[in-house]
Amino acid sequence: MPVGIDDMAIYVPKLYIDSKDFAIARGIDPHKLEIGIGIYKMAMVDTNQDPACMAANACLKLMQKNDLKPLDIGRMYVATESALDESKAMNSFVIGMLEQIYGDGSFEHAGGIECKFACVSGSYALYDNANWIRAEENNDRAAIVIVSDIAKYDLGSAGEYTQGAGAIAMLVKENPRLVAFDPKVTSTIIKNEYDFYRPFGRETPLVNGSYSNYLYLIQVKKAFDSYREKAIKTKLIQLQEDESITDKIDYISVHLPYRKMGEKALAYLLRHEWRCLPRWKQIIEEVGMDEPTPKDPRGTIESILADKDFMKADDQFRKAFMRTSIFKQVFEQKMASSLEASAIIGNLYTASMYMGLRSLLEFEYKKNIDLENKRIGFGSYGSGSSAMVFSGVIQSTYKEIVKDMNLEKEIGERSKLDMQEYIRLHSNEGKMNEPISNSNNEFVLVKIGGNTADKAGLREYVFSN
């Protein structure tokens, strides 16, 4: 029984900051952000928005689009690293908002939790709910998995270039119209790390940027090694002597803290997969230098990063590798379309890879490419740290969904913030009842806290017409 993603709906806030304005204000060459990082616009939440109302807005769109009733849904999971409460799960906030539309108690039968493992948690939520359906415990009901986050970094920090906000709701069911997950090949890696974390009470994370980026590459590679072993063992994929698993995967969608990181992840993976194949000789000739190795190849990430000569040489090799004809061809065919949305929305944490999937489907379809039976490989990463690699096949019915995808139309008209407005929003100086943008047919936050001490964290939302 095929199980997977039947449909998707997105919600992106109506405010953004332009990368050129941001770069000029920070004394940075705009090309560093547009070319070096791949950011043009970063979505920003208004004073009356939070991850829960974004999640509810995406979910309501999904339900209305598919004419779903509450009784059609058996589970609702929300994956986020922008939690609002240390106990109360975000999906309960979402259900509370939806019941303003569908009636009090209309979702009381629907189980679910808030999932947290940084940016990989949405993938765990999908995996859990796909298996719930495979186990036939769903009573013919579907699941909804929502990924919703606000990526926010300290003013003036390196991470400030990679902010963003948004939510995606995914309908998970049997016989899906979009993507059916490949069974028995999902692979995970987990390790205790402090590459990126946000202690209690902090609104912004503590980040070891270069360490986290390198750890992301290593952990996804390890999970991919396990995926390869499972795919061959189950005969999902069969290889000839001179082939790589990547040759058998038509599209690759990965975690996207920023657009350029997707390209770097693909380059790292292909180097790992190809260096023992006959094609590597041709690649080395085109690169014009041998692939460098660290002084201590089995050393820690810290020791490798501290090996300045290696890091400089490896960066030079990577850039040259990414200019080779074979890499450019694979990048354009397998990944480029998945990066389009990231450039105009920014970092979405748990939602970033799934916005990449949404982007891939739309922009490949617009190229008049037949997507039926094409396999997508997913490389999901969450700091802390865990990676998950899995795959799925685009179904014959995909056009029912993809033909109507229009990213700009679904995002809607947006307003550009000036730097003063941005800093005011970032510093939480705006008033909830004085938002910058107008809210139409969506949930908004109207109050935090009650009149007594035991209501201090109470959040109230309304549907604004």
C-alpha cells in the first residue's frame, strides 16, 4: 500500500526584507548575499503572528483546498523548533484555531504531538505518520503534518543573513497523489552535539556556524551510506559496477538553511559517491588538482576545521568541482528547481526542505518535464544532531496537484520593510494590535497573558476576515 504526501499548502508572512537593503545597512557587498549565500528576500513575521498561527493558516488552506472535514483527519502533528510553551504542544494551539472554523470539539478525536529535533523533526513526523497508516491503525483517516518556524538570529550576527519564516501543511495518506515514500530504506543518524542550540529563555540560538555546516554534511553522508545499503539490500535500486546511487535518484532535496548550502551539500555528497568510480579521473582532470586530504583524516571535526591548509585547499577544490561540466549538469537536473523558493523566502528551519520539495515540483513542471515515476531523495538534517535520508516516487496523479502550483500567487502580495521597521520588529518593539500588514482571512494572535498569574502564558487567536 503506497503511503506518502497527497497534497501541500503553504503560508508565508506578508512582510520581507530585501537582501540589497540589508547588505547596504550592514556594509556588505550585496553579491555576497545574492550570489554567495543565495538570498534575495527574507520573510518576516508581523507583530500579531507566531509559529502557531502560521501553522493553522497553512492547515486551513490545505483542508479547504481538499474539502476535508475534521473527521477525515486522524492525526495532526506540528514539527517546529520555535516552541511557544515548554508543556503545551503547538498542535493544540492549531486545533483551537481550527475549531473556530469547524466548531468546538470537532478535532477532539485527532491525536498528535509537537515534534522537536531542530530542522529534521518534520521528517520524523512524516515517518511516524506514514508508519501509522501502513500499520492500518488510522481507521481510513489521513494525517496532517505541519512544519512551521521562525528563523531568527541576533542582530549583527553571521546568522542574521539567513532568517525567514513560514509554514507548510502536508496531507499524508494512502494512495497519495504527489509522492509515495519508499518503504524500508529510511535511514537515520544521531549524535549529541552543540553545533546549534537554543537554551530555555533564549529567543535566538547559539551557533557554531562552520562546525554546524560541516557536521550537517557529515551526518547526511552517514545517513546516505545507510540508505544505500538498505536500497541495495531490498533491491529498490540495483547498480552496475560503474554506477552510484545518486545516478538512480532523479531529484535531490536537502535541508536549506540558505540556498547555497544546498549546492554545497550536493557537491559534498557527489564527491563522496564518485571518488571511487571511473568518472573521477575525468573530474580530476577537469578540476586541475588532486582532491586534498586533511593531515589527520580520522580526526575530529574540530581538528579538521583547525587544519587551515586543508580547509583552504578543500574550499578551492570544491569550487573547482562545482564548476565542472558533470556537476553543473547534475545540479541543474536534480536540484536547481528545489532552491528557487529559498531565495525569496529565506530559512524556514523545519519547513526548509519541504519548501524545497514544493519548489522542485512547481518549477520542474513548468519546464514541461514529465515527473511521473521520478524518484526524489531527501537529505534532512537537524542540529543537535540528527540526519534522516529517505526517498519517494512521484505518482502518476501528480498533475492534479502540481498544475495549480504558483508560488508567488500562494504567497500573495508582500510589503518590503525598511531597516528601521525590521529592527523594530526584530527587537519586539511593535504592538500586537498595531501590525504593519493587513490580515485577511487568516488567523492572528490578539493577546498573550490573562488577568491572573495562572493565565500568564495564555495565547488568544482570532480569524481575521
